[in-house]
Amino acid sequence: MAKEKIEYKITDLPGVGPALASKLEAAGVTDLMGIAVLSPPELSNISGCSEAVARKAIQSARKMLNLGFEDATEYMKKREELLTITSGSRNLDNLLGGRGVETRAITEAYGAFGSGKTQLAHCLAVNVQLPKERGGAEGKAVWIDTEGTFRPERVKQIAEAKGLDPSKAMKNIFVARAFNSDHQMLLVSKVADMIKEGETIKVLIIDSLTAHFRAEFSGRGMLADRQQKINKHLHELMRLAEQYGIAIYVTNQVMANPALLFGDPTTAIGGHIVGHASTYRIYLRKGRKDSRVAKLIDSPNLPESECVFFIDKGGLIDLEVAAEE
Ligand code: ADP
Ligand code: MG
């Protein structure tokens, strides 16, 4: 698990000194990836440097990060090497591509109260600690809790069911309560620091991603501001996922959409913006006989489909018999 990559700082880029770096930092650009994804006019705009300097810095950042084209076999190989985290349910893992929640991706679960979003979060926080052969990523979890629904008792139960030492399992989960959306975003930036300091964090859970944003930007006229802020938050999350190879699992509430006459009359808060940034998006609902139904919504590489699982004392499980009915 040694770090094989050299970590460059933005001040390693040509033309980027401490003064420019602090301007960039103030604008939220703190690493090479942040620069690599900009265009020269954008970078020049934020930092005040010339476009020529900006172009050079961007090119260097892309080179240092090894961004560019690669052939499809290389790409495939990289995907096969991605770490994944089992949900505990084979059905749900299969729905998500075979091995559960992926690192370097955001998985969003949305659904009504009681649909199992937080239960899945507990399972991921424990299962991430499992050895790779057992569907884990041999890492730790960070849990940003906005609703006060993290339950150490559940961690204990699930850990026991998986044969892990419950007290060790709890030590490997860092929990913080976010008091508002700014605090939530600040906590995300702290996760990067923790990883840099050597914590082997492999999953970041935000439960719920949207609750604070919804409460703080509740007026109709505030919708655009809310979306913009959620968008920024999601981009930071994507960057974190990419840069440090971690899985990000976020939950999202649903609201009644009176404009919808057919189908399921619920829509995820945050609408399209959240939908597009998430790499995997699942809709959870209660099914027959205490089952839960998960539906995969617009994934880049998987067909839209559904599966059934159950919530058990030891986490998520499959019960073939009951699912048949
Ligand atoms: P939400 O989508 O609102 O986050 P939760 O993930 O909290 O929903 O799911 C809550 C449901 O999980 C409960 O209604 C219950 O059915 C189920 N559940 C919670 N704990 C257990 C347990 N120990 N054993 C079985 N089912 C449980
Ligand atoms: Mg919940």
C-alpha cells in the first residue's frame, strides 16, 4: 500500500509562486487537478496571471498528472484495478457493476425516508475495512453526518456479522456532524488533509448530501444559488474521488413533485446537477415483505435495471425465497 506516485504541489508548476498560489487557493484551486481542468483564460481570470503563463502552468499540470489519451486496453486495465466495496448484498453489488460501490466514483442513493440509504452507508463504512478478497478495500471510512442518524450500534452489529473486531471497526470510522452546508464543505476539504497525513481512507459518506442545502436555500428565488453551491460541492467531491482513489457515497432525499402525473411522484433534491455528477445513481424504495428495491438510474456503462435486497441485523443481505413472491 506504499504511495507510488509523487505528490506535486501547485507551486511546482512553472510560473506559480507563493503569491499566485495563495490567490488560487482563495479561489478554491488547491491542487494540480484543479489547474489541469481549467482553460488558460479561466486560470488567468482567477489568478491575474497572463494567459501565456496560465497555458504553460496548465500544460505542466496535465503532464505531471499524466492526463491524456490512453488506449482502451490500458483504460480497461485501470478499471479492473479499481477498488470496490461490497454492499453485503450480491444483488445490489451486481446492480452496481458486480463488485459494489466503486472507488474514483460518486454513488448516490436517493429515496424516501426508511428506504435504506443510511443502512447502506453503515454497511459501506464497515465493509470498506474488509480484505480485498472479501469485497473490501482494506481502508477506513469518513462519515459526514448531517441528520444525526449515524449509529455506532449498527456498526458493531455489522462488524460482528462480518467477523471483524467491533471496537477496531469503530476506530476505523471517522464521524463528524456537519452543522450547515459551509461546515459540510469544510469537512470535505479536511478529508483531503487526513489522506495526505497518511490515513488510508477509502470511502467518504455524506448522509445526507442535500439536507442542509435544502434548508438554507428554501425560497423559490434561491434555487439557482442552491444549485450552484451544490454543484461546487460535487465538483470538489469528484476531485477528491479521482485524486485519492476513494469511493464517495452520498444520500439524497426525495420530494414530492406535483408536476409529475405519472410514475413515481418523487424527485431527488438537487435535480439534474446531482444526477450528472454522480457516476452511479440508485433509487431505493420499499418493496414487498420488508424488501428493498434498488433501481440503477443512468449509469455510463450499465443498463438500467432493478434488484431486491433486505436489511438485516448484520447488514444488507439477499433472501432469494422472499424475493420470488
Ligand atoms: P433512510 O433511507 O431514511 O436513510 P434507513 O437506511 O435509516 O432509511 O433505513 C431504516 C430502515 O432500516 C428501518 O425502517 C428498518 O426497516 C431497517 N433497519 C434498521 N436497522 C435494522 C436492523 N438492525 N435490522 C433490520 N432492519 C433494520
Ligand atoms: Mg437516512
